[in-house]
Amino acid sequence: ENWKKVWTNLIPGEYRITEIELGSNSQWWTVPTMPIIVNVLPDTTAETAARGVIVNDFKWFGFTPGYWKNHPEEWNRTPYVPTQLVRNVFNVSNLLTGGKLDLNKDGNDDTLMDALNYKGGNDLKGKAQILLRAAVAAILNESALDDYYPPYDSVGELIDVINAALASGNKGQINSLAAALDYWNNGIHEFP
């Protein structure tokens, strides 16, 4: 069942909304699966007078590829390691040459850390680099932040979406997903 909760007469400020258990009878009041941080402004229009508040900002947690590249010590919050091969996490079979993924052209199989350093480009492999750079940050965010990182319900679901985009061979689809992940990777840069 969907529940709607409206608060009135809140003073301006920042509020964190999370799922909480109410009472001793274990009844739950359900909100989205992740904590939501909202900024509240005083009510200023007749249209919003009945609600009492205006929500003007939605915030989430997420770290950029640059953060994960420069803070490998934080990877211990996840099941991943910087030296793990990209091809062992994502299905990149259409990008392999001689059985290995070497998009950075250093002669070695690319690691997750290598993917965070990809430069990107306009051809299919360049677009795949852009997606994989964002994708590595996204799986680290989903692993470390769980419900605080909102776009997917699990790392498995996220990897499935990334694999589908890579398998499509469609530069537009790959680019769109990379842009979406980049958006989500630019959340609040702190651990909740």
C-alpha cells in the first residue's frame, strides 16, 4: 500500500527522511528505500499553502571516478579491488582483443583502476571507455553506499544495465547511460 506523508509548519532547513519503525506493534511507515535529504523553504504561494512546505532540492550520496581513483583505501568498503580486471566484472566480450581488454593500449589487461583513468573518445571503444569509467564509480558507489546511492536497487541490477548497453554496440545508448551514471556519481561526497 502506498502512503503519503505531508508535514506542515516546518521551519526552513535541511531534513533527512528515512524509513522508521513506529510503535511497539512493528507497523512500518514506508518511504523510498533510500534516505532523502530535502531543503524546506517557507510557504509563499496559495498553491502550496495546504502543504505547508516547498521541497526545493533533492540530494543523494555518490562519488566521482576521480574520488575513487584518488582514494583507493576507500575501496575496502566494497567487494572490489583496484587490480580486479574489468572483464571479470562487466561483459566486455565485444571489446576484447586477443582475449584481453586493453582499451588504454598499455599492453595489459585493464583493471578497474585503469578504467577510472580512461580518456574516452568518439568511436565505439571511446564511448565504452566513457561508460566504463562512470560504471566503475557507480558499482563502487552502489557497493559502499547501498540505499544512499539511488539509481539502482543492487549492484547486480546496475551491472546488468551496463552490460546491456555495452552489448548493444549503440554509441547513443552507451553515451546516455554514461551521462546518467555520471549524474548520480556527483552526489554528496561523504559517507553517511
